[in-house]
Amino acid sequence: MSSPVASRRFPRWVFGEGSEPDPRFTLANERTFLAWIRTALALLACGIALEAVAPPMQPQLRLAASVLLIVLGLLTPVQAWFAWSRDERAMRNGRPLSAPSLMVPLTVGTAITGLLLLAALLLR
Amino acid sequence: MTDGGRIFDPGLQPERTALAWRRTGLAVAVGAIAGTRVLFPTLGAGAVVVGLLGLGLAALLVIGSTRRARRAQACLLEEGNLVSGPGGRLIAAVCIACTSVGVAALAVVVGAHL
């Protein structure tokens, strides 16, 4: 059962139920969250750099690649929050962890970005 | 991070987590400096303001995460678990800040083509 102290931790819908898991797993969950955040920062940095450096490429395709990278960089922190809270909740309730829901969009999106940049280079 | 030489876990998970936070804060600082450099030709002094805001955010992140790690460490040593340890406030704040930067980046990039 959750103690009154535990239920004061934010968010209530995560910490208000279940029992405290092994702290090593909680800390690992936090590090996974941070790795996603650094991924998001890297995606945003790449998207901005493409526009800022403006390499000699077909401009519309370069813009499309840039926008795609930034949109992925926008979705990543949102998924990082939901994955962190969902996994913390699952651990508290002794349920298995789920796979990161952004894995497929991120893979496909990065591959499409690569194709767009290749096309932008060839069509300049 | 030891408390009077005591450690909670031989795997040093709390320390590794604190380092991951610091690494993230450092990435934000680097991003702020690079952003200032990139925005300077168009924004001038405004770019310096943006950069300083970013550096302030990075400092908040490092300070906030250090306090978080101290709290977690104290809680682990005293109670053996994280029952009264840090919650998800800093985590939520990081997500909101990161998404806001993304929205601003999208506006700048798309705006440059209009």
C-alpha cells in the first residue's frame, strides 16, 4: 500500500498506487528518460543546423528534412514523459514494462530524413 | 555522491543517474551557445538574450538535478527505498521545456521560408 508521504509525490496517478519498486529500477527508468531527452535535443539541433548552415541542397527537400527532424524532436519529449510515467506505474504494480511507442515512427522518420537529404543533394 | 563515506548501492545507480542529469544539462548549455551563434546574424542582441536564457535553463537543470540526487541519496540511506524521494516535477518541467524549444525551432525554420 502507498504511504501518505508517497502519495504526495507528483504525479499522483503514478505514485498514488502500488508499492515502491527496487530503487535501482526507478533510477534506471530516470536514466532512460534522460537518454530520450538527449535524443530529442540532438534531433532538434540537427533540424535547426540544416537550416542555419544551409548546405547547398535543393531548398524544399532540405526544408522538408529539417521540419521532419524537428517534428520528431517535438514528439520525443512527449513520449519520454509518457514512457517514464507508464513504466514507473507498471513497476509499482508489478506489471511488465511496455516497449517505447515512438520506436517505429522514429526509425521510419530518420530513414525518410536520410532519403530526403540524399535527394536534396542529388537534385541541387 | 557519498554521505559520510556511505553508499547505498555498490552499482552506484544514484551516482550514474546524477551524471546522466548533468550530461543533459551540459547538452542544453552547448545548445544555448550554438543557438546564440546561429541566431546572432539575424537577431543580434536578441540572440544573446536567447543564449543567456538557455544557459540559465541549463544552470537550473544542473542545480535542480543535484538537489534531486541529494534527496534521493538521503532517502535511500535513511529508508532503503525512494518512498519519500523525488517525484516527477523536474521530469515534467524538462519535457515542457524541450517541447517548447521544439515549437520555437519549428517556427524559426518554417518562418525563414515564408
